Amino acid sequence: MGVEIGSLAWAQGGAPEGAAGLFSLVPFILIFVVFYFLLILPQQRKQKQHKEMLTKLKKGDKIITSAGIWGAITRLDKETATVQVDDNTKVKIQRENIARLRTDDEG
């Protein structure tokens, strides 16, 4: 009679405690995997590309800063860049604030 009660509980969805704990974690693991591939991994790739672009900068490159200032690099230091934004106006900025290089189409 004890065997019937145990098999009846199993048939009604009473899983062993170890398996129940594991199955309750599956949705959280799936959510983390989705977030990793949709949010974290693309952001890491973008940061890597930006860092690579900053290392390849050279004098004369036309850039756009993160603040939206357009200019041309006149001097590069280890952590800063001097950007000419007008004929007589130069601005010293941190290299990390250079958002991207301008294309020839952008003027």
C-alpha cells in the first residue's frame, strides 16, 4: 500500500526536491542567456570597437565628439586630444570623448 501512495504522489506532479529546485531555476537561466546575447554581448563588442578606434587615431583625422562637436585632430597625447573646431579655435578633450570618425560625405 505504501508503494501505491508513492507512485500516486509522483503521478500527481510531486517531483523529488532536487529536481523541483532545478526546474524552478530554468526560467531564470533562460532569461539570463537571452539578456546576455541581446544586451551584454553587443555592448561588449561596441566597447571593443570604440577602444580600437581610439588607439588608431592620428593627427588630421576628422572626428565627432560625444558632445556633438565636429573638428579635426591637431595633436594627440596619451589621454587627451587637441581638436581644431574653427580656424582659430582649438579644444583639448579626453580621448574617450571622441565618439567616431567623420566620413568624407559628412563634410
